[in-house]
Amino acid sequence: MSDLLERLRGRGWRMTAQRRVVAEVLDGEHVHLTADEVHARAVAKLPEISRATVYNTLGELVSLGEVLEVTTDKRAKRYDPNAHRPHHHLICSGCGTIRDVHPNGNPLADLPDSERFGFTVSDVEVTYRGLCPKCAAS
């Protein structure tokens, strides 16, 4: 389970009803919703929340570093609340389902010095692609 709500409270982030609902919708493990999905779920909890408020709140959460913006191919951006837990993504090429994965090893250490081209590498993003069981069965 994500600890997004606790992190935001700890930062002293002003928790309006709208912001709280967006954070609640995003809170959880393996949550990678589009902005439209966040809006639809937020409306179910707080009918008067506007699409603009959801988009603005998502943008603010990304700027704060509390939510990751995940872009996969030409699909809509998705929002990942597990910003403070190092992980990679496993994406279904069929339906677009995204799962957080935690492989063994250190991908940063796996890049040989000869392939760094003088860069001081500080972060690595690994994306695994394949078919989920449902898509593979179809």
C-alpha cells in the first residue's frame, strides 16, 4: 500500500476536500491511473470535483515529487503514487496494465563504465514489456 496521504500530511500540504479525494484515489500499491480515471473515481467520492482540479492536483503532486508521471508508448500518461519506493514497471503490450516490480540486482551497477560516455549516472528507469495472463490467453 502506498503511503501517499501520510507523506502529504507530513509535508504540511494543505489538504482540501478535493486534494484529499485525489490523493485517496491514487493511494495504493500498483496504482497507475490516467488523469481521466482519477477524475472518474474522484467524482464518485466527491461529485462536484472538476476535471481541471484533478489535472491541477496531479500536476502539483508530480512537481512535489510525491507522484511519478509514467508514460508508456503512445498511451495516456499514468500516475504512480509509489514515488519514494524504488521500483521498475512491467507493462502489458496488449491492454496496457502496469505493475510495479522489484527485481534483484542493481541496474545502475550493470552499466559498464565504457557505456556511460563520461556521464555521472544518478537514476535508472527499467521497463519490462510483455503480455499479461489475460491478454496472452486471448
